[in-house]
Amino acid sequence: MNLWILIGIVIIVVGFTLKLDVLAVVLTAGIATGIAAKMDFLEILGIIGKAFVDNRLMSVFLVSYCSSWKIWT
């Protein structure tokens, strides 16, 4: 059994513990997990890109909702 593909979980835990940038930590964990699973780099980027495009409307909703709180100014 190959446990190296769980390296993404370690990266997430360490990154969040050190209070690093969330987006950078998640992207790094995803890429590291893909490489550990012996996926092609372009395939990894394709999966990450598709997930971003599929969920971009959620980000727009959160930004517009949070902007009404007046915490951004």
C-alpha cells in the first residue's frame, strides 16, 4: 500500500498550523498528492483548473455577501 499519496494531508495540517496562505497551502497539497500518485503534471493542473471553474460562482457569492458586512473597507 502506497501511503505517500497522503502527503497532502500533512501539508494541509502543517500549512494551517503555521497560518500560511490558505490557497497556496491547498494548491501545494493538491499538486504534491498528484505527484505522489504518479499523475502527469498537466493532468493535475487540469483537475485543479476544472475544480476552480466549477466552483468560481461560490467564490463570487461569498465575496459579494461579505462585502455587505463592510469589513473590507
